[in-house]
Amino acid sequence: MMEFTFNAFYTLIAAVIVLLLGRFLVNKIDFLKRYNIPEPVAGGLVAAIVSLFVHNIWGLSISTSSALQTSFMLIFFASIGLSANFAKLREGGIGLVIFLVCVASFIVVQNFVGIGLATLLGIDPLIGLIAGSITLTGGHGTAGAWGEILEVQHGIQGALALGMASATFGLIIGGIIGGPLAKMLINRHQLAISRTNKQIADRDSTLNADTDSTEFTQFEYPHQVRLITADNAITTLGMFAACLAFAEFMTGFSKGTWFELPTFVWTLAGGVILRNFLEGIFKVEIFDRAIDVFGNASLSLYLAMALLSLKLWLLSDLAGPLVIILGAQTLTMALYAAFVTFRVMGKDYDAAVLAAGHCGFGMGATPTAVANMQAITNMYGPSHKAFLIVPLCGAFFVDLINATVIQLILKFFA
């Protein structure tokens, strides 16, 4: 097999092409628009399928710049941290706590399903853990970290490859089931009326110049016009750079210690610290509009690159039992989001958007969750509560809870 590696420039060009393709497909294909499939997912899946055919016919494979993809992911998480002032955390209130309990409970359910089915199918229960919260709630980064540990310390051969394939499956499914599930809940309970294309275009063309407007929530309207200046952009880029530098330092400093955390968690934490430090002590004005623009652009590019780099032929190599487990996990996620998340969070429009977000990071990653919610709110209207709760919960608290649960399970099996 021959493999071509795209450098950062070609990777960026390819990601932009994928995004433009996704936008075109969503606008032209009624099915994609009706079921609220995010644009990066639509374009990325087409690119991944084309890559699969090229691989099977000519034996060619393309690798993209992982450093660039990681950078956009970190910028996205930094934008969440820079948007999370303490006033917003207080505003989340009891809703944030309830959603966190709901999500934490699902992590346990997810691992119970994976380990239980693996045991019934006669394979190592830890393979069920790989097809559980390690890869589905944790994503590719967690899959890579734990895959190496499972191979070296627990003797699970091919754990890393299985983890990557499972995380790939989850990333795709998380971006596919969230929108249709929320749409079904909204229509069944008559929670909102979908907007026409003209209404959406009119809203997006409206200049948003007021950072305190009740019609503005971070990431909620990715296509809406924002008023920013060159000075705002430069200052904001400086804050992003500070967050990434802090994350790089803390990742190295904490390695091997009890407070070791993934780099993206340190990036988010750096954003929270920097924002509240500047606002609370030095009374510096934070340019939320600029943060929003850079955050949304990074989110779209990250998703496009992640899907562009998928190697779908890895899924074809999965053993039958693993396919069964992943299928069961998909059904479990959909049922839990519909009958637990939606009901616990109040059975209203916000709860439906939260259910879509839960599908995103419960099967894939926080960026997928945000993309799912953007697809819904673009069609039905704002959900400030969902866009306040999901990024904070999915990007920060969930990874800490997931790591704790995985550690406890591994200690039990050890």
C-alpha cells in the first residue's frame, strides 16, 4: 500500500474543500437538511468513502497533518474556556449539575453494555471496555492513550487499532443520530416550528454587534455575521496563543503526576483562568464576538480534518462481535438520550437540543455535540441553556469522570 502525506497547507486546502462540499450537499439534498446532518459530517463522509474506494482499488492512502488538526481542536477548546466566565457557570446552576449526573450515569451504562456483551459473546471483557466509554465518550485521544496501556499492561493485542476504529465509528454515528433524534422529539412533542430558508438567511445576514444581546450565545449561530476589527482579532489570537502555551507547559509539567490531564483539558482550563483573571482583576474587555468567530471556524475545520483522515477500511477489519457491540451502543445512546436525558432535563425544546448534544459527545466528541446542536438551533431557533451546559460539561467534566470510571474498572479486572 502506498501512502501520501499531506502537509499543513494541503491539509487545510482539503478541509476547506470538504466544508464547501458539505455546505453544498446540505443545501441541495433535502434528506440532509431535514435530518439536520452537520455540514462537516456530510462533506467528510463523502471524502472518507472516496478515500475507501481509492484504497480498495489502487491501494492508495492519504494521511493529513495531525498537528494542524490538533491545533484547531485546541483552539476550539480554548474558545470554550475563554467564553466561560464564572457568571455563566453560576447561570448554568442546577441544570448543569443535573445534566452532569445524567451524563455520568450514561458512562457507567455504556461500559456495562460493552463489557456485558463482550462477556456474552465469549471475548475478553476489556474489548467491551474499548468499545465503551474509552472510545465512544472519550474519542480518538482517549482511545490512543488507553489503547497503549491495554496492550502493554493488560495484554489486549491490537487494542490501539480497535480503539481507533471504534472511535471512528462513534464519531460518524454521533454526528448522524443527534440531529434526527432531536427533530423527532421536537416534532412529537410540538416543541418548536422549523424556520424557512429565508428566515434563516435573514437571521444570518443580520449583523450582531451587541455582545450582551439575548439573541447571541457562543457557537449558537455559526453563520451569523459578527462585527470584529483587526485589533480585536490580534488581541484574541494572543489569548488563544497564551492558552495553548499554558496547556503545553502543564501537559509536560503534570506528566506522571496525580493531576495529569489531556492537553485539551489544560487548554480549556487555561481559557477559563485567563478570561476571569483579565476580567475580574484587570477589568479588561473580552471580545466575545472574535472568540466566537475563531472558535466556530476551528470547530468546522477540526471536524472536516477528522473525517477527512478517517480510514474506513479499519472498520471492515473489525471482528463480528465488536460490530455487534458498537451497534448495541448506538441503540443504547439513542434510547438513553430520548428516554432519560430528554425527560430528566425537562421534556422541553432545550432538553431536545441537549439530547442531540449528548449523542454527539456520548458517541463521538464535544465538537460533534456542538455541531449537532448548531444544526438544530439553525433550523428551530436558539437554545441558550444547551449551548451553556454542553460545552462546559462535555469538554471538561466528562473526561475527568470517564478517566475515573475507567481506572476503577481496570483495577477490578486487574
